[in-house]
Amino acid sequence: MPREKVEKGVEAAKRLERHLESIATNVVTKDTMTHIINAGMEIVQGANTTIKNMRVPQETKDRVHKAERELLLAIRSAIDVVVAEIDKETTHTGTELRKIEIKKAKRKSR
């Protein structure tokens, strides 16, 4: 029975991931992502300024820092989505970088 629950949970997580990817690629534009990132950074900067200027308990500071970290991780994820979309839009010509070995030519003796 626990194995069934785990499998159902994994399938639900996969469906959610597909749904979020669909939303990210079809609904959220690059401009929207830019605005979300800018808003997130404003929140982080505002929280840091507020904490520096106020006397707040250490637990509150820790919670704010954890929230900031989660926000930054969300922004990183949003950036990854945009980068993936940009990569999809670029056409690949099939050419790849490869290492070419250059051998020194032997000098002719005179």
C-alpha cells in the first residue's frame, strides 16, 4: 500500500511538472518573466533594508532570509525556463565545436 501511494505521488508530481511547463512555455512571456524577476529583486532588497534598519528577533531575520532564498531559487527557475525557450528558438546547423590537433611541421635541413 505505501508503494502505491508513492507511485501515485510521483505521477501527480509529473503531471504538475508538465502542467507548469505548459504554463511557462505558453502563457508566461519573456517580458512577464523580466517583470517577475525585477519585482522579486525589489522584494529582496526591500526586506534586507528593512531588517538592517529595524530591531527584529533573530528568528524573524532567519525566516526572512529563508524567504529571500526561496524567491531567488524561483527566479533562477524562471530564468532557466526562459533560457530553455531561447535554446528552442535558435536553429542548430548541426555544426559543433571539435578539437583539431595541429602538428608542428618538420624543418627542412639546409
